Amino acid sequence: MEIAVPAKSFVVLYDNELGTGRPLAATFVESDGTANTIANSYAQFYSDSVNAIAGSWGVIIPNNNALGVRRIEARNLSGTLFPNPATSANGLWGTVNTVNPAFGLTAAMIPPELAPLPVELASFTANVSVGLVTLNWMTATELNNRAFEVERKTTGDWAKIGEVAGNGTTTSSTFYSFEDRTLLNGKVSYRLKQIDLDGSFSYSNPIDVVINSNVVEGESNPTVYNLEQNYPNPFNPSTVIRFAIPVAGEVSLSVYNTLGQKVAQLLNSTMPAGYHQVEFNANDIPSGLYMYEVKAGEFTSTKKMLLLK
């Protein structure tokens, strides 16, 4: 029997769905992908079935086996059980019958989708900048991974804010990233909902970030003045303007139409050094091209933005 699972893992087979009692068989997953040129007897079976196929395993099960194989589980090198072990209520795995098998010297392949390897999440982190939270995660292995839904929570229930396509089936590391441009303040939590092709799913552990008002906590002070392009752009009816000041001082942020007339004064106060963001709501002005200008000390910068209603 053979199937793709993470390299350098243990695979254990039981004759019951709970995985109790003595296993029928156990084996170690092929990891080096190198062919073994010296093979006979049991090693010959290994060579014929999984040798040189990194991430696969092969094992001999008893012919006298009234219950068949009813549970297949994988464990890492420290013995930790991977979630979602595969089970069969009757010992049948697709067309492969493991009850009193008569395979002889012939290897039988269990279909991978019937003995799924769960998605192994190796890391999940968040980086915070002005008005932007970047989520990064890495999987060590995947099987039948359709997608990751990204969920966010401030208070109350979790809410889906985006989705990233999965990588199907792979025994190689895969890196993912998702950007959340948010105006939320305070503590914000994120988690991943990993969804298989059959619709089954599991959640990652949540991670937390803290955004304090219009200044992001944990962000080192900038070394130069800077005015960023508003986001989104074009926008309707609101957008976010971000800027950075290396020293505290008076800051003015204004919006003008193409005639040079001021249509909004968004900021005119003393601001601490750091990264800042201001939301501009244009409900009361018509569609068109506008300019926004920041003044801080001797620094002045102007950029264009487009309102489309």
C-alpha cells in the first residue's frame, strides 16, 4: 500500500477507526527521493512501490485480516498526530479491499483523496504598517487544499474578509500572503479557514495585532517626510490618505478641486512623529479629480485622486 504523505513522517495503520490497540502495521515515509539499487525480499517490495518517490510510503499488511485497514494516521518525528486521520468503516478504500487481502506480491494503491494528508501549517504571522496588515503563512505539505479563507474579528463574530487559492496537493513548502487595508483601531484578530476540495475545513490558531488610532503601534518612527497615494483610488465615497513625519509638529492636510478651491480641511493640528492615516469621506462633493496636500514644517507634498460616483 502507498500514498503521498509528508516526508520524514510516520504512518500507522489500525484495524479500527479509533486507532486503539496494536497497529496492523507502521512505516516511515520516503524522504530522500534516491533510488536504492540493492533490494531484495522486503526491500524489493519497497523498491517496487515507493523507492525514490519522496513523500510516499509502502508497507506490508497481513493477509489474515478480518477487519481490514480502518484507520490511517500520520505523525511527525516527535510523535505528534497530524489532524484529520483517514478512516474507513468497512476496510474498503475505493476499489481496494483490505479485508483478508489477496494482493500477494502486488502493491495496492489507496487513492490519495480517500486517505487525505491534512494541510500542515508551518507558520502564520502578521506585519503591521500604516493602515495595512500583511498576513504571511507557510504550509509544509498540502493535499486537496482548495483555499484559505481569511477571517477577522474585532468584537463579536469572525467575519470573512478575503480568500486565497490553495495549492492542491504538494509535499513542498508553499508561501502565501494576504493584505488587509483597514481603518480599524485597537486589537484586531485574524485566523485562517483552510478548506479542502470536498468542503471540509479546519481553523488555524488566531493571531492578534494592535492598531492605535491613526498611529500604528510597533512601527518605528520614519526618517523622512512622505505622503502616500490614497487608497483606494479611484474611490467612492471614502478613501484613506497616509503620511509620515519624522518629528512632531504642526501638520495640515487639505483637499482641493481642479480650480484650486479648498473643499475639505482634513487635518490642522500638532501631530507626533510617526506614520499617520486620515479617512476622507466625499459624500458631499461631486465626482471629479481632486488634489490633496500635506504641509509639515518645510515639507509640502501634493497628490491627485479621483472620485467616481
